[in-house]
Amino acid sequence: MSTDTPRTPATSKGAARRRSIIDAAAEIIRESGPSAVTHRGVAERAGCSLSATTYYFSGLDDLLYEAGRVNIALWAERAERVARRVEALDHSPSLEEAVQLLLSATLPDAGPYLGHYMQLISANTSVPVGRAYGEGRNRLNAAVDRVVNGLGLYLTAETVIATVDGAAVTALSEHRDVRSTALALLRRLVQLSELSSTVLADATPEEFRTRMNREMPLPTRRPTDIGRDDCRSRRQ
């Protein structure tokens, strides 16, 4: 792995070339996972010389990290677009409208979904991609929380995302339709949220999320743990 200092593009043309290389690597990650990213493959995808893929980056890990940042930003931007739609609503959404908005914020509009979830899981084997996804997760969670808050639901972003991701993996493993399965579980989740609102009448949805995040936080993972599960499984 190269340890050269990455070069900052001196011209707009150089900046555009660097971005096209990052975008190409991000596409490969989304399609096939981090392990499929090579300098040669990225050069072919970006339509540039092989040397250009090493000129602007200190090594492959540097490129993978930047590509990971692009991917998590894409997912956060999708959720932010939905959040703006929810915040602009001039009516109280129906159950079906609410679950459709939640799904739009947390799942790509179209498949293939198998590749999407395989690359998410395989990010565990790539420290730079896992680090980028971890760093960008707060932005994604904040956007989904805006959606949930705008819908007046007693839920957290993590719960919604986990429900959709779990539904997708279940559907993929059992040959079901991914979107239909996720919508069915989101309907149940929203209905449970409505039941919670009657029990927690003294708290707003935002206060509920703050309380849940404080009293029942998700476990954190140190950066050095990324890929360790995969290594353990290989030794067994």
C-alpha cells in the first residue's frame, strides 16, 4: 500500500477527474462491495488512466474511504429530501402515506437490493469504508429523525432503519418482495408507535427519542473492531 501524500488538484479539471475516480469506486462498492475495488477497475469505470487513480490518493484505502463517504452521503441526501417533503405537508398523513415516506427515506427506490445489502455487510471487512459509513451515520440518522418527527411518530431513526434493513434481509433470504415486506413491517411499527402515544401522553415524539437514546443507547464499536468478526469466522 502506498504511503505517498495525496495531491490536491490544482485545477477544476483535476478536481473533476478526482471526483470521477471517487464516484467510480463508490459505484463499484455499491454493486460488488469494497473487495471489488482495484485501481485498474476504477480506471476502467472512470475512463481515465491507471496512473490517475493513484495520483490523487495516498493509496487504495484513501480511495475507499472517499468512496465510502460518497455512498453514505447519497443515502443521507435521500432521507433529507424525504424530510423536506414531510416538513412541507399541509395535512396529517394517512397510515399508508406515512409508511411510504418512511420507506422512501430508508431504502433505495429500486433494486437490485441483494447487492445493496451484500455491500453493506461486506463493509465490515474494509476498515476505510466502515469508518466512512460510521462517520456519516449521524447525518443519516438525523434526516430519518426529521421524517419521524414530522410524522409525529414515537420512534427513533435507528428503529426505523433496523426494521427496514431486517425486512429486506428476511425478504431476500425467503424469496419475498423486498419493498412489500418492508412496508408490511413498517405498518406494524407505525401502529405500535400510535399505541405508545397513548401511554406516553406527557412526552412529545422528540422527547421520547431523546429519552430512548439516553436510557437505551445502542452499543458503540471501536474502529479497530471493524473486520474482526470476519477474521474470527475465517479462523473457525
